[in-house]
Amino acid sequence: MRHLPGSTAAETDALAKWYAAARAALARNRPMTIAATTTSGQAAHWDLTAAETAALQAVGAFKDETPIRPDNDPPIRSQAQYMALLEESLSAAQAAKLLSVDVSRIRQRLRERSLFGIENEGNWRLPRFQFERRRAIPGLAQVLKALPEDLFPLDVADWFVLPDADLQLDSDAAPLSPRDWLLSGRPVETVIAVARDLTRT
């Protein structure tokens, strides 16, 4: 895992915790918007001395009286999650092998938005949320085409695995995520409608 250039030890530690938490979530197709945890499973936290708190307040590092500590700094968290998403994703060659197609077919599907990919340093990375048992999840192409094209990759990945209040039938104990809804064989149109709503928000 890479680290933030010029980062402090606390920032590097926070980055590592968010990165590990994000990779664990991705491996289970769970949302990355979770708290970084320590090895004991408790939420990570940073204790600031009174002098440190005063110094941070003096330079405007507090918002609504909440200190921006390394473990709750949004840029650190986002960078860690993005790095984890890239690491846990498949290369074009791996996706081709998984789906038993040629790499050129994967590139074609990326161009037509029937698969979701992240271009990184000239190479494609395909997040695992869109695959299940050596195939793309049902309705993936239609849903991807309904999503706003400018959504950030982290938002796309989390949207597919976060439960949505609009994806629940009376017989369900709790809302389903778009991914679980599609895997259950329910109507693709319902997820497409939810995806299109993102364009209007």
C-alpha cells in the first residue's frame, strides 16, 4: 500500500486502517462507508492533548467543534478507499478469464458501459461487485447505462452494495442493495428507476 507523501505517522496509521477496512468490506461486497477498526474490533480514535486541541483551533482545523483527526479526515479516508478499490478490482485480463471471453470483449463492454471499470495508469480495473459466480450480475448493463456517467468510482461501488429503501418488498425483512436485488432475480426496472433518481439529486 502506498502512503501519502509527507504524511505524519498518525496520518499513515489512519490511512492503513481505512485501507484495511475498505479491503475487508470489498472482499465481502459490503459498503466501504464503514468505520476503520482496530484489531480488537473497536472504533479507532485519536486522543488529543489540551495543547494540541488549542493549536488546532488556532489554525481553524475544527469544524463544528469537532477536530479533524487523521482517523476522520475525509481526504485520507477517500484515498485509502480508492486505493483499496483499485487493489481489490480485477484487471481486464482477469475479468476476461473469469467470464471466459477474450480481453478485447472486456474492452468493448467497458466502452459500451455494460461493465464498470476504472482507468488507472493506462490500465483498466473492474470492481468485483459486478461479478458473481463467473458471470456479470443480471441486469448490470441496463443499470450502468442508467447511472450518471460522472459518478465517482467509490460512489458507484458503494451504491451497488448499500441497501436502498426503494428496494424492499412487503415480504422483505429489510431493504436490499441493488446488487442483491439483481441477484435475487427481481425486476431490473426497479433498480434502473433508483439509478435514474441519482441523476436528479
